[in-house]
Amino acid sequence: MSDARVIVVALHDVSPETFLECRQIRDWLYARGIERATLLAVPASGGEPFYARCPEVATWLKDQAAAGDAVAQHGYEHQQRTRARPLVQWRARRQGAGSAEFAGLDEQQTAAAVARGRRILEEVGIDARGFVAPAYFYTPTLRRELAAAFDWWADLLALYAPSDQGRRPRRWLAPAACLGTSTLPKRFLSPPLVIALGHLPTRLLRVDVHPADFAYRRHVAALEHALASAQSRPAVSYQDVVAA
């Protein structure tokens, strides 16, 4: 990435269940100067390919990609099905409230879930070159799988891209300004944290948007503040960052 200070806005949880809200939120972002964004698509929420339940989602994602957005794979079904070891399960529950789907999966199960999700997107002509795990819950196995298969992936603290010849991944250190809705402490504490992160002088500013955020007035106000504070930054996608 160049020395320019940029903003990446990621719209999470794009699925048949959230499609109408996501489309409205994308228009809301356009109205606030976000001409390029990253759309995180859930391939099989509920265990069924998203396009079988709502073909309009696939059409919209392809239209947005043609308009400059990046479409990334957001796990497989965005729901944890396999219980992990006690300590890992505690962290998964605390971090993901049931959506940390890669907690408890072994190497074969992880590879299968990633491959199935990517294949579903490819079946409707969507080339997802990046990946964000639901709830930002990563395991060492998942990180190895992503390094071999994707151009980039992002966790709560940084953006990563594979390096040549087996070296450590390239890394852009930048915490995600991410609101929380699953518990009262998250709902109370996350808006001021997002506002504070929006003022960080980092070259890469990351702002996460979830459909659930728009049920809370303070969350919307925090997003408004973060985006307004970053008006001087060009809006780019994660794909733009790693390609620069």
C-alpha cells in the first residue's frame, strides 16, 4: 500500500436474511462518500446455497463488484455447529455468540468448509479473492488454509496477504472499528470505541458495518461520526489495499 491514508468499509453478513437491509446500508454508505467497499458474503446461511434461496443476492453482488466493490467470502454458514474444547469454546462464545463456526473444526473439516463456500460463490460467477471469518474467529488451521487459497484475509487487528516462498504473511496492522450487539456491555462500550478508532492516524482505517448495528441509534451515530472523521481518506476495498 502507498503512503496515502485510506479507509476500508466492510459490510458484514450479506445473506438472504439480510439482503434488503444490506442493499439499503450500501446506499447509505454511498450517501456518505464510500464509493468502494468490501461486501462479506455468507455462502450458505442455514446450510443452503444463498442463491437457491434468494437469486437477487447473487445479481446484486455481481453488480456491486462491477461497480468497484470487492466481494469476500464470509465463512461458510456463519454458525458454529461443532463444539470446541472448553477454553476454545469459551473464547468462541464470548467472541462470536454462536457464529464462530471454525471453532472445533479439525483440519479436514476446515478445508471442506472453506472450499464448499468458495465453490458456491464461483457457481454464480463471483470471484471471492478474500476471506473474513465470522466473529473474526481464526484457528491456526484456518489461517494456513487461507494463506494457500486467498489473496488476503483479515482479523480483528490486521489485514494479511500471503508472501512468496513460504515467508510470514504480509501484514497491515489496523484494528477494525467494530460495533457489538450481542451483549449489553458490547452495546454500551462499542460505540465510543468505534468513535475513538475513527480518529487513529493509521494509514489504513477499517470500519465494520453489520445489519444489526442499525437497530441501535447510538451505533448508527458512532458510524456516522467515524465516517465523517475520515472524509479526507479515499474509500478503497481490501483487494485494493493488497494490490497496491
